[in-house]
Amino acid sequence: MSSSQIIKGSLIAIIMKLLEENGRMYGYEMTKAVRDNSGGRMNITEAALYPALHKLEAEGLLATETEKVDGRMRKYYSLTRKGKTETKKEVSAMQEALEALKLLLDPKMTYHG
């Protein structure tokens, strides 16, 4: 399994956590933050990012604002009140899943069944 497959499964949590920490961001800013914050080990493509953003927006978890920046229109995303509540749930679920994976993949782990 490649890191891109792992990212795809955790993309919603990643987007929501970025927005929780940064308030509002535009798409390229999110892809750059993931790349920078992971030391270049994780990359989110626009082809994966924008469908996820649109899904979150359709679910009422994100709000959008469009602004003109340097002569270009830029769409900013931010969490709605509902999105802030869901972020806590999503991040908690992802942390639990990661802990379970750590236990399963730890070479010292033994089965005590």
C-alpha cells in the first residue's frame, strides 16, 4: 500500500484538522501544508483534494468565500460550526485507528487469545 492510498483514506480528517488549526485556507495552501508538515513524505493531489472539499461543503461542514488575490479569484474554505464539532470526532476516530494499526504492526506484538 502506498502512502497515497493511506492519505486517501485519511484525507477528510487531514483537511478538517488543517482548517481547525489555520482558520481558512485555499486548496493549494492545503496541499503545500500537508507536504511541508510531513517533511515531503505525503502529497495530496488536486484530483483527490477538490472532490473531498466539495463533499464536505455539501455536508454543511465547510463554508467558502471567494476573494480576488493578485488579480486572480481564490476560493477559501473554513469549518462551519457543525464542521468544528465533526472535526473533533473525525480526528479522534483517526487517532484511534492509528493506535490500532500501531498495535497490529508492532513486531513485538503477540497474540494473547
